[in-house]
Amino acid sequence: MYVIIWEFQARQGCKEELLAANSPDGAWSRFFGRDPAYQGTEVLHQASRVVTIDRWDSQAAYEAFRAAHAAEYQEIDRELERLTAHEHHIGSFESA
């Protein structure tokens, strides 16, 4: 399994919308969910901090999906950027 972890600082008044965008039925999950290699996203939050954990079958599957849908990925990212004051890619990991 391949795991990608992001940390976001929600803009004031935007936390609920940020959580919704990253929820199991949110924009990112609907986008990634078109690929059978996507296993889902877990969302954790505390105050205005939101952490997402995306799970894929493999790094190769994630990278292939992202390359094939790069323009749409960037469009969603730009659209939802307004919800965050800061975002940080914590890392991408292979499970042991």
C-alpha cells in the first residue's frame, strides 16, 4: 500500500468546507475514486488543522492516475486552495 499524508491549516471560517472537500464523498475522493487502485482517504482534524491520509494500492498506480489526470488535479487543487492558509506535504510512504 502507498500512503500520502497532507497537513492543512484552514483559513478562518473555512474548516467545515475543507473537511467536506476531503471527506469520503468530497471532491478529492470523488476524483480519486474513479481509479480502482484508490483505497480511500482518512481525515483527521484538531482546531483549524486538517490532516489527510490517502491510500493507494501502489505508488505506480497513484503516479499513473495523477499523470493521466494532471490538468483536472491542478484545477481541483486551485479551486480548493482558497480554503487553506497553509498546506504541507508531510510525506509519501510505502507500508511495511
